[in-house]
Amino acid sequence: MRVKSALNSLSVKMCSLDNSLFIWKRNGKLEGLICIYVDDFLWAGNATFKKCVIDELQKQFLIGSSASESFTYVGLRIKSFSDGITIDQTQYASSLVPVTISSARNMQRESQLSESEKTAYRALVGQLNWMATHTRPDIAYDTCELSVAFSKATVTELVRLNKLVKRVKNESLQLFFPRLHSFETCSLECYTDAAFANLPNGGSQGGLIIFLKDDSGKKCPIFWQSRRLKRVVNSTLAAETMALIEGAEAAVYMAGIIKQLTAVKDVKIKLSRGQQEST
């Protein structure tokens, strides 16, 4: 609350769609923004924003450490270059520890997990989900499937979980976000897909990814997810339609944030489901 009051006194406004995002404008033009996660700040802006906002905040709050260009923020390693930004969680991945399974236990593939195994399973899936959400879209499906299977998980799922951990540790992945032109020329592209009744409990899986695209064709991935569909469906077409609806909702939400960041009144959105697309 104290931080929000300080930001408000400096004319930094909270985004109405995301209360962790704060925006600073002069004469209607975006000049800086701040993202807050607990007591960690991530900011970007011009020299005026730094002088008028960041430097003033540093006078009011004790700052433990600060860094730019290359740093780690809430487990995300961020590097800035002239042509864009890279983000990875390689160091975080190296800290993951597989669940120990004895040789005898490994032979009991259909056995239900013990309480201690369930605790370890849940914690590890949570760590993987953190990575899938932020830097590893390639493991989003597997992580969701393991999460859905938790209530009736057996040693088979535990072995699969350990294999996924090994893969994440051995296969590092770095996301690249190219430097785009101004927001005024950008649009959103959303791609969705789904599988019918493919999950362990009979549920259907839906996935989506949203890109921010400029007029030169460069794209930044800004949101993705792979999870059980919210509603029960009875066919592949219904599953794909539900995934498309969820994608549209997410894209409209992203467009709303972009409109608050800029003076743009309308953000073009292109939706694609398999081979189908609409604008």
C-alpha cells in the first residue's frame, strides 16, 4: 500500500487490468512503466522517467540491489541487447531435484503414490509449472497433464515427472523478444488448438499462444497456456471451439492493456484455430 501511494504521488497510474503494472505518461505519451512482484521492481523507461520516478522512489525506499542490461528477476534471467531481449530460467532449472525412486519402487508402476511421494510430486509439478508459464512453453502440455493426474497418480506418473525434470535440466531454452516498432503499428495474433478427452480424467486439453506483431512482421510471444478446458465438451470441434473462445478472451485482455499503455484506440486481433483464422 505504501508503494502504491508513493507511485500515485509521482503520477504513476496503476493499470486497471493488472494491479501489478504501473504506467507513467507525459502529455499522453508512455515514457515509463513498472512491474511489481512482492517487493521486487522491474522497470523500463527513458531518462526523464528515471529522474522523475525511479530516483524519487529510491529516496523513499531502501533498495537492496539494482541491475540493468543483464540481471535476474524473480528467477528469470533477463538480458537486453540492441535488437531485443532474451529471457531464460536455466539457473532455476538446475536447482530442480527429481524425486528419489528406489529400484524396488520403480518396479511397482501401477502402485498409488504414498503421502510423502505426493508431497514431492506436487512441489515439483509446481516448480515446472512456474517455468512453463514464464519461459518454457514447450513443457506446458506435459506439466498440465501431470497436474491433472495428481489425485490418482501412480509410480508411472512419478517416473514421467522425473523424465520431464531431466529434460528441462538438459535442454536449456532461451526466449527471444525482438525489438518492435511503436505500439501504434502493432497487432495481436492468437493461435489455438485442442485435443478431445485426452487427459487422464477424461477432460479435454486446450492450448494457445499470443504474439505481439509489428508492421515489419517481427513477433514477440507475450502469453501462452496449455490447460484443461473449463467446460465439458463432447467432440473435437467443441474442444477446438472452446480453446478458440479462451484465446479470444485472452487476446482481448491483452489488447486492453496495450490500449492503456498507448494512445491506440483499437488493436487488431487475428485468431487462428488449426487451419482456420478470423480477424
